[in-house]
Amino acid sequence: MNDNQKRNLETAASLCQAWNDHDPDAFAGHFAENGIWLLARGAPPDGFTVKGKTAVRDMYRHFCETIPDIHCEVRCHWANGDDRACSEWHITGTMANGGMLDWLGLDLWQFDDNGKVIRCDAYYKSEGDLAGFNTD
């Protein structure tokens, strides 16, 4: 494993720790000024796109305010090449409407030469019906 891969793994772990600390400033602090966060839900094909460090901070603050017990159990992190890492996780929490959040997913991280996130692409699985699909 080279130095960039080690740095990227450490950054991915630090991002997840900031998430669990409910610290929007620390979470966003790992992003480049022009970094983007592609959420799993939203308009195809990219989902909802959050652009810029300030918007990333504000979006994570929104998660903390609307899901105050949000928690990320990290399953693993891995790195590939000099600018990529992945975090596999299980996120749980209680939504404002009383519903339970239960997502199994991953974040695909891309870093600039300084180790700042320039792109986070999130994917997850959640409970729900497959409209019109018969499993019998």
C-alpha cells in the first residue's frame, strides 16, 4: 500500500468518525472547496448533488437535525489507486416522522492531490417494495 492509499484510508475513517460525532464542520472539512457529494436519492442518474464544502456541511447538519440519533457502523474501508477509497457501512437512525432509517451502503470517495474529497458518491439499500415485481 502506497502513502496516498494510506492517507485516503485514514481520511475515509476520519470522515466516518466525524459523521458519528455529529460534527458537520469536521465532516465538511475533509472536502475540497469545490467537492461534491452525490446522495443516493434524487434525480437520475447522479441523485441529489450537493456542491461545495459549505453545502456539504449544511446537508450533513440537516441530517443531524432531522435524524438526531443517526449512526454509521463502518464495515470496512479500502483504497484503490492513488485517488480512490471506499467505505462500506450500515447507517441507522430515527427519522422525524418516527420511521426507522436502516441503510446498508457504501461511499465511493475520490481525492485530490492534497487528500481532500472532490467527489463522494453514495449508494445504499433500504427497505421497500419493488413496484409491480412478483416474488412468488
